[in-house]
Amino acid sequence: MRKAGYGMLFFSVTGFVAASAFAAAPGHEGARNKIRLLAHGKYLVTRAAPCSDCHSPRDERGQFIAGRELQGAPLGFKPLHPLPGWRTAAPSIAGLPRGWSFDQTVHFLETGIMPGGSHAGPPMPPFRFNHHDALAIAAYLQSLPSRKEGR
Ligand code: HEC
């Protein structure tokens, strides 16, 4: 019993040493950059150009449903005058849009051109992010849980 206790201590000490070695490894700077990129993407998506207004589902009281951010939603508004091509729903973009690669998402955010060559219909705003912002947004979207089937 006592021996097992020392064993545990040994493992937690080596675990700590391994973790510190990892922290000092050259790859650590890359990890830190990734975290910075994600934080910037989160800032853009949630604070600067709130994508949730259209892309996140709400409950019957109009509150966003926790845990389902950006998983697609019916639009709660429409134009006073008919606008050609008006969409009635915003698709899920959590975990990247369905069937889109990371690079296709970055390209769309920079140019407005979808993988098929067309543009998104209204009311999707015609964003033209710079490359760094587009990378940050795509990384943040990719980090979100995508919509489960049947919800
Ligand atoms: C005012 C509402 C609105 C806002 C705000 C909005 N979107 Fe959209 N978005 C839409 C609609 C509607 C579509 C569907 C367009 C279509 O079907 O052609 C769409 C489509 C998209 C698509 C294409 C997805 C696909 O599967 O076709 C992406 C990617 C996207 N939006 C990302 C974003 C991001 C990122 C933001 C925030 C920076 C954002 N949108 C903000 C309404 C909005």
C-alpha cells in the first residue's frame, strides 16, 4: 500500500517534470500563437462583428441557447420591402460550415466567394476580412462544437 503511494508520488513528479519540459520546448511558442489567434477570432466573432445575431439559435424567450453557439438558426427578421435572394435561415458555421475546408472558409471570409464560386445571399453581410482576421475567425469557428444531427 505504502509502496503504491510512493509510486503515485513518483508518477506525479515525473508528470510534472515532463510537463515543464514540454512547456520549455520550441513548439510552445507555436501553441501560444495558436491561443492568441483563437482569442482574436473569438473577439471578432463575438464582439466586433457579432455572427451570433443570425447564426446562433435562440430559445422562446429570445435568449441564445448555451452550448449551441453558431450552430445555425432561422432568421427572426425580414426586410420591410422585398429583397431578391433574402434567406430565411443562417446555416451552421460552428466547427466550420458543413463540407467546407479550413482554407475555403478563410478564402470566403477574405473575398466573399464561396467554394462553388458564388456569393452568400442577404442578409449575410459582405465581410472582407484581412488574412490574419480571416485565419483567426476560421480557427475559432473550427474550435466550436458542430451541430449534432437531429437537433
Ligand atoms: C445579418 C445576419 C448575419 C450575420 C450578422 C452573419 N451572417 Fe453569415 N450568413 C447569414 C446568412 C443568411 C447566410 C446564408 C447565405 C446563403 O445561403 O447564401 C450566411 C452564410 C454564412 C457562411 C456560409 C456558410 C454556408 O454553409 O454556406 C459563412 C461561412 C458565414 N455566414 C459566416 C459568418 C461569420 C463568420 C459572421 C460574423 C463575422 C457572419 N456570418 C455574420 C447571415 C448572417
